Amino acid sequence: MEGLKIGDQTYQSRLLIGTAGYPNFDVMTRALEASGAEIATISIRRVKPSGDSGENLFDLLRERNYTILPNTAGCFTAKEAILTAHLARDALDTDLIKLEVIGDDRTLFPDVEQLLHAAATLIKDGFTVLPYCNDDPITCKKLEDLGCTVVMPLGAPIGSGMGIRNPYNIQIIRDIVSVPLIVDAGVGTVSDAAIAMELGCDGVLLNTAVAKARQPVLMAEAMRKAIEAGRTAFLAGRIPKKLYATASSPWEGLIQ
């Protein structure tokens, strides 16, 4: 199967994974390896670069050849997000930025007005912008028109584990945008990830579902398999849903 193209890079894995919330760096690195992911996202404002053992998070990821995707988690205004993105580029020497501009600290839903403003500014500044947004087709189309390299609508609120709450909107977004579509937030288990891929998404970005699982490494492996299975099923093409039964064996030739 073809890879996932983000900016000028192509990745074989369609799973993007976060680095927050793990018990320790050892569990995190083993989970990332089990996931098969090639892109790891880091919150620039909230990251603790060094673990209890003195290991450096950035060095651990670089040594394992992960693409580091800094994000602007915790930003509530376009101004904060733009500043954070520039700090990330200076610190990590990357133009990639996962853009988050949050509207409130309870739902963690994006502030669309501030998000669009920040995206437009960062694109003009030469960033490759991956925006976290609502599952709103119009917002996704506007982000594509601005020049975002992907769109990343939420499946459900961040960390909720509720899965894909509005599959119909995801389908509409798939129909109207031509850039890669990555579900970001809300995935709780493997069936959620598989459903996202079966809907035609190009990838899934998740963190809590793995980091907070009873066995993060095992869940990471399961997520990898779910992404692969969901993508394969999408390409294979499912049968249409019907209200009534259709016999799989023909009626002709029955033994009399």
C-alpha cells in the first residue's frame, strides 16, 4: 500500500503517537516501538525533557529516528500558538507543527477563529501546519484552502476515549478535502482506530489510549494492527448495508 505523505515526507505507518502520560521513558519507548509509528508528537509548553533517570526525551526520539512533531497544546490564543511554534522550530530545527488553539479548559475544543488566524500566519512563515480542529467539514475545507498540509478533526474530546462520535461528518470531510485526513483525539480502543480508517481516514493520531492503558506496550501493538486492518478494509471496499437478508448461496439448483 502507498504511504502517508505529510509535507515532503512519506511514512509507511499511518499511526501517529503522543509521548505524554506514560509511567516512564522505558515504557514509552517500548510502546512507540510496538506501535510501528514513525512520527511522535511532543507538547512544547508542557514537555518534561528529562526523565527520572536523566534521559532526554528529544535524544531518545532522535536516536530511534522518529520524526518529532511539536505541538502547541495548552495555547488558548493564536498569539500564544504562533510564538510556541516559532520556539519549537528554533529548538528542534523543524518546520512541522501540530497546531492546537483551545477554546476552553473543560472541553478542550478548538477555537476555530483563533485556529484559522494562527494557521494562516504560520503557513506564511513557512511552517508545515497540521491543525487539530472540530469535526466540521467547513472548518476543514477552510484549513485546506489556507494551505494546511493535512486536516486533523477530533473523533471525540481529547482523552475521552469516546471513539468516533460523528462518523457522518468524518465521511463528509473525506469527500470534500483532498489533503490527508487524520483523526486526532477521542480514540479509546482498537475498534475506534479501525473505524476511523474504514471511513477513509489517512491516519490516526492518539496518545491517551496507549499511555493510560493497563499494558501500554500491548495496546500500542494492537493499535498498529487496527490501523493496518482498517486501511486494508477501506481499500477492499465493504459490502453495502441492507435492512433485509440476502442469501449468500444461490436458490437455484436446490436438492429436491
